[in-house]
Amino acid sequence: MNERLIVWVPRLITIIAIIAPLTFYYFTSGSLSNFIMPVLNPPQEFISFDPSSIRIISINYTTTDGRYLLNVELFNSGNNKVGLNKLYARITVPSSNIDGKIILQAPFILESGEKESVHILFLLEKGSIEDLMIILEKGSPVNLSGNVTLILNSIEIPFEFSISNFRFPK
Amino acid sequence: MEKFRILYLISGIIFLIISIAGGAWWELIGGEVSKPFLYIGFSPFDFKFEILGLEFLKPPPLIIGLFLCERLLAIIGSITIIAGSLLYKKTWSQRLFNLRPFIMPVLFIVLILIGITIIISSAQQYIPIVAEVLPNLNDALMPYSSQYLTINLYPILYIDASLKIKTLSQFTFKFWMALFSGLLCLVASTIRRKEAKK
């Protein structure tokens, strides 16, 4: 076989392999802007999700063995299915010298327009539970930090968070 | 068959399989590895940016065309290497050898490092909100570096809050196999040159 042919055939194929796909995609894209511009498809869940659509309707508590079990009734006024799989956080209220940990007792999911009672274990380390209830009912700012797994429609998003001067939505 | 041809043959076969298989060489996973809510996968043949399992960014036809070019070049390069190593009785067979399996993974690493350090730094410098919202984006994207992406919510939601999302930035098994194939190819090329000098 001719050696020159052996060298040139792969080179020719290489040139075709570069030109052909670009030419094909250029002519099928319709215009130069379509050819060079990427397409963004932001998920509707993120666009339409409003954290303030989750509202606290009522909070009360029971005491067992020196621990407090908060019973929080929530309402989802948004369009997305929202819930929590895990929640482990520290809550502090600097103005009232309250410090404690909150742990979600069981995962929950709130459908759009649905109410549900959520049980949260509260381990008070400083301050009194009565003061905390007053603060939560007034919507006074608290500091929260910890780990949570958020459920948003069909997906779960685990993350660490830290929020200063957070006011529970009422 | 000479030793270098065996090395070329193995290298060509591995690189051909990698080129045909496609998929990511570098990936960034946000959230749990088994069920990520953020996934970015990149290779010379492919790009994927998914949020919640749905395509967030579709590359333009120009980039899709370039990926196809790269893949065809890799396939052609592998086939010529395989042919060159098998046709050992032909005097012209050595003209078919090339270093594409080595060049591609090396250029890919350079591209990833340049992309992360220069492009992201420039974006953070010229679009200040990127630096404010994602202060450790560089670290989170850099392979085997930070394991968290910090999102500062104040600049976008005016809430004094930050989120830390578990991330994993890594080169995939396909990349390491491509690099292994490239190193075999480089060794084969060195042996071939040494033998030619004798």
C-alpha cells in the first residue's frame, strides 16, 4: 500500500471529523445565536418555592423526663410539596439568654394547602421554656444553626445552615 | 510483536472504549452521592449540568459539535493506534501511532484547573454577587479540595443566613483510565524511539 496514502487518509478523516459535526450543528441550529447560545432551564421547584409559604399556626408543648416536646402545627400555603427528613439544630435567643437544641422526631411532608402537626424535641440548656414560647409567639428574632434535610417535591436536599435574627413565620 | 506495539495496542483499546463510552471525566456532586440534587459532569466528549435530576444548562450546538469532534478524533486516534500495532509486518505501520490518548487527559486537567482558577476568579471579580453568594466556589469546584459549597443568602434574599451544601468534586474512573491509557501510550512511544535509535 502507498505509504503516502496511509498517512494522508487518517489526516483527511480527521479534518472531516472536525468540519462535519460543526457544519451539521450550525445548519440544524437555524441561526448563529442559536448555534452559540446555551439554553437555561431553571427548575420550577426553585423558582416557585417561597420559604414563607410554610406558616406556623400554633405551638404548644408537653414535658416528659425534663425534656420538652414541641407540637408545632404547620400550614403549607405554597404550591410545592415541602417537608423535612432530618433536623438537628441549635437555637439561641441572645436577648433572653435562651440556648438549646431542637431535634425533629419524625420526617414529615406537607402537601400544598395541607396542615400537619410536627413533633420536635427541645433540649433546653439555658433559660426557660416559657420564655421561649413567648418569643416564638411574638415572632422575636432567634439564631438557628444546624443540619437539615429539606424535602422539596420529590427531592431531598441535605445542608448545614446558620441563620441570624430569624423570625418564625406566623 | 515488539514490546512497544503491545503497549500501544492496550493503550488504543482502553482509549477506544473510553471514547465510545463517553460520560464525565470530572464531576461535581451536590448533596448525597446516591441522590444528588446538583450534578455537573464534564469531559472532552460531554457536558451535563443538572439540578434536581433535570437538565439546567443545555450546551449550545457549537459546544455539542465540538464534543462530537473530540469524540470522533479520539475514536480515530485509537483505531489508528490499534491498526498500527496489529499491522506489525507493514513497514508503514509506525506512521499510524499517535499520542492522542496522552494529550487528551493532560489537556483536560489543564483545562479544568485553568477553568476553575481563572474563569471563576474572573467571574467573582467582575460579577461581585457571585463572590458574595458563593464565597468558596473555587474551593468547592477544585477536585479533592473543599467538601462544602457555602451559599450566602443575604445578597439575594436579605436574610442573614448561610447554607453549607455537601459537595464532591472529583475525577472519575473514566478519566483515570484515560490517563492510564495515555501513560501506556507515552511509554510505548519512548520505547519505540529508543529502539529506532539502536
